[in-house]
Amino acid sequence: MDWINVNDKVPAHMQKIDVYVENPFFGSFERTNPAVFLWFKGDDEGSFYDSEEPIHLDYITKWKPKPPE
């Protein structure tokens, strides 16, 4: 599956996804651990988080759904 730009579309709430990071300080890479996209009440944009740990993810520019397991 092709990468989806976050400016074009965001994932569904709690959808497990792969993400691509474009960090101006550490470079660009595909993150090895899955992420999830969360919408909280009052949050207009939503945020990306690690799927296993309560870690907020920054500099996410692209995403794609995880293939079925």
C-alpha cells in the first residue's frame, strides 16, 4: 500500500498504522513500531501515538494501514 500524506487524510480513531517520520533534527525514516491515531474530545486535529506505550509522536508526515495479521 502507498503512503498517505497526513495533509490529505488522517487515519480513523484507534486505527493501527505504520508511520513515516520527517524530523528536521534526526532525519527521515519509517518507524518500526506501529502507531495509532487518537482523537480526544475538544481536539480538532487528533494526534499520533505509539500503539504500545503512552508516547506522543511528532513529525509524522505520512501513514499507511497495517496489513492484516
